[in-house]
Amino acid sequence: MSIRTAYYMIICIFIILIILPMLLLHGVFRGQDGDGSILLKVYKHQSDQIEKMLLDEYLRGVLAAEMPALYHMEALKAQAVAARTYTVKQLPAYGGPGCRENPAADISTDYRSNQAWLSENEMKEKWGFISYFYNWARINRAVEQTEGEVLVYNEKVIDAVYHANSGGQTEDSTFVWGEMHPYLQSVSSPYDQERSENYLNTFYFGVDELRAKLGLSGEDSSPFIELTHRSSSGRVIELTAGDKKITGNDFRSLLGLTSNKFEISRTGDIFTITVFGKGHGVGMSQDGADGYARAGYNYRQILEHYYPGTKIGRLKK
């Protein structure tokens, strides 16, 4: 091979791997936000700044943060519709509460109150420079192919909450937030088990460590911990620790567990807590959605399963 041939090969590889993806990224794959786009005031909590961006631009950052970009395209599209619906439901213009951290904004990038969000630079850091172009194209496709679609129940936009993994069965919203929604009832999620890192986790605590985390004092009682009330999906609603009653959600938070669906056993001074699922368990299981997609379900069927009784409507300004 001559030096000239090698040189041209290097140029071709550079164009294919670097230049072409950049052109696609800022051309075909970026696309145009349609007539249903909305200008948002997004509170970026880490920098304490408000940035204006179009709805679909914001959604790309949400998908990048909330769901693995390599999940099946139908799962990504289901996530795009759920995230768009959740966002619209929060907006004051649509009767939502707005941003609690900053009243001047519509929504926050803090996952603890709204949805997680990544900037393009953060995506590059997360995925690496080359993978960024491929993942970004997939996310764009999911957002664009569902442009303007939202979930509605009785002609009203729903509260389309979601989580990572339900542990095999989603939860009824009544047991988490004390508010019943017919589209947020418990449904099966059999494909959750395929994501073992989210489906099953084990935590170990010594007696003294557990006592300190739960704020207990005095002598150990027997049984030290008793699970007294569960929901129909198997999540712990209430338990007793010593002479103290604790909700399952508070217990999860105090110990840093991945969900409130758990079993407890004790061997000597060590407590073993086996936890199923990741997240609050209400609405769509992201791992379950990916499993359903790989089994041949499309995004509309996935959404119909996790939000029963809903249908897909078109967003109006």
C-alpha cells in the first residue's frame, strides 16, 4: 500500500467516523420541532440558572438521563411519550404546579422533584465522543417519531410517572402518594427479571448500624423488625422496628434501599435485606418496557399496558 493510498484511507475513515456523524447530528437526526412544540423555562438546579428551550430539545436531555440509549427503540419511544406527558402535566400553562425550586421556571432538571436531564456536553462525558453520535441519533429518532404525542385519560393529560424496575409488579399510586388514579394501578411486569442489576439487590446491616440509621434506642426486642403491612404488589407499607412504627417508604429512604419491596432475615447480629426492583414502582417500568419491546410489542402497546385505560392524543399549544 502506497503512502498516498494510506493517507486517503485515513481521510475516509475520519469522514465516516467523525465528520459524517456530526453532519447527521446537526441535520437529519436533529430534525425540526413541530407545531406542537412549547418553549420551556427549565431550571438547571446544579448551576442555579434558568434556560429557555423547546419541549423536544428538553426531552432529548431527559431521555439521555432517564433511560439507557441502547434500549430497544420501541422502549425509547414509550419513554419519549411518557416523558413528554409528564412534562406537560407539570406546566402551569396546562394547570400543573410548575417548578417548586424556582417559581420563575416551568420545570427542574433535579430528578428528585421532576425528571433528570443531561446537556450535550454531559452526554459526551457519559457515553464518550464517538458513542455520543450514535446514542444521540437514537434519542432523536424516538423523540421525532412520537412528536406531539401525549397520554390522556378521559381527554385529560395524565401524570405519566415511571421508574427503573418494578420487581415484577408495578404499584398502585394509592400506596405511594395516597392518591388513586385509574391509570396508575398495579400491573404485571414480567420482563423486569431480565435486568438483574435493577431487579434484585442485597443489603447487609449490623444491629448497631441499623439501630443508628432508624433512630432506635434501648434493648433489642424480639422480633427486632416485623413487616406488618404489604400492598397487593408485595411492597412494604408499614413495619415495626423495636417499638417504633415506620412506613416502608421511610425505611427505604433511611437505609438507602433501591425500593420498598423487600424481605428481611437475620443471622446473629447481621440483617440481610433482599430488595426487588428500583424506584417507587408506579407507572411504567423502564426495564419492563425494554423487555416488552424486545418481545415484539410496539411503544403504543407498552404504554397501554403500563397506563391502563389511557390513549395517545396530540399535544395542542
